[in-house]
Amino acid sequence: RVSFTPRKFFQERLKPSKISPIKPSSFEALGVSPALITALTKMSIKLPTEIQAACIPPLIQGEDCIGNAKTGSGKTIAFALPILQKLSVDPYGIFALVLTPTRELAFQISEQFAVLGTSLNLRTAVVVGGMDMIAQATELSNRPHVVVATPGRIVDHLKSHAGEWDLSRVKFLVLDEADRLLTSTFAPELAYLFDAIPKERQTCLFTATWTPSIEAIADAPPKPGKQKPFTHKM
Ligand code: ADP
Ligand code: MG
């Protein structure tokens, strides 16, 4: 016997469509430059994923962004393409700081930047725990465009004042796996970093899970003269 109640029927009818209203069209339609599309083609990447289609246009246009999509949905490229595209406009100092909770993720992210940024002569530094501090300080002094870091280690470097570099020109901050970064574990380091980078910058958060700390940021009223971040929720 199949149970049927009108209430259940309406609930099911009223459920939001599983099909996203955002149609992944093409990277070109999202405003990605021909040079970067060539790099994507070399990686056999042809069509944007949903999170890329949602977040790339607002990021290129200078908005802040919160992107929520499951693991493996291409969140790295969703922030790497806008960063690389904007980089060509202002290649001075450390342009982007990408924070991620683990060493392994940092290397994976930097690899994707390296592949996409080959034709731009992109310099990327990976600053993570468990590796030689002096070699990292040299990398940081070598004028990288993008620094991919775990919070603890980049703060260690800032506190040790070794090398000729700072974060005063950062225009783009990424919290990758923001659900894992926005916990008490990383709170002191994040507070230190937020003080060390300019207030005038673009910030984006990417997360596989929608946690209360992410919700709080998404719901917070915007600062005077600012708009709320563009939010794409799974
Ligand atoms: P996430 O951060 O969401 O877990 P990643 O950014 O690590 O996912 O991407 C997972 C894999 O998908 C990577 O190997 C990446 O190269 C690939 N990828 C990203 N975007 C696309 C795309 N538009 N089409 C095909 N593959 C893609
Ligand atoms: Mg990721």
C-alpha cells in the first residue's frame, strides 16, 4: 500500500529544484580571458562546473564571495581564474594570499595555479609547516604573486621578520576549506593575518560544508559602503 497525503505531496512539489538555475555555459561567457581558456584547454577542462559558473563572474567584477559546493566540484579553479585574470592588471607585490588548513591542500592548490599561470610567468610560494623556514623565507622574498599557506606557518614567518616581503599589497584573500579554517584552532592566526593584510581587498570563502560560522558571515550586515558577499549555497 502506498501512503499518500496531500501535505507530503505539496512538500515534495515545493522542494527547490535540484537543477541549479545557473547554467554552466562556457568559460568565455563567464568573462575568462582567452589566455586562461587556452591554459584550461591544455588541462582538458572545457566547461565550467556549477560553482565556477556561479562564482567566477562576481569575483572578476570585484565582489566578495562565499562559495559552497561539495568536494571535487572544482572550487580551486573558481578562485584561481579570477585571481590570475586580475593579476595581469596589477602585478605588484604579493597579490593573493590563499589560506588552507593542510599542507597537502596547499601543494594541490599551488599546482593548479602553476599549470594555469605558466604563460603568465606566475610565481607561487607554498608556505606550510614541516618544511624548511629559510628556504620558504627565500621564496617569499622572491616576489611571488600568489602565496598559498597554512595559517600557522605564514604567521611564523611574519613574526620572524626574515626576508624582504610583507602582505601590505595583498588584494585578494582566499579562505579555502573555510569551514575548517574558521574554527578555534586557527582563530589566533587568522586574527593576526587579518591585521597584516589591507582592509581594501577582495575576500572569498570556499567550503564543502555550510557551518554556523559560515552562515554567520553570510548573514552579517555589510560594512558601511560595502555590499554583502555574493553567496552560492549548495
Ligand atoms: P574542490 O576544491 O571543490 O574539492 P578541486 O578544485 O580540487 O575541487 O577540483 C577537483 C578536480 O576537478 C581537479 O582535478 C580539477 O582539475 C578538476 N576540475 C576543476 N574544474 C573542472 C572543470 N570545469 N571540468 C573538469 N574538471 C575540472
Ligand atoms: Mg578544494
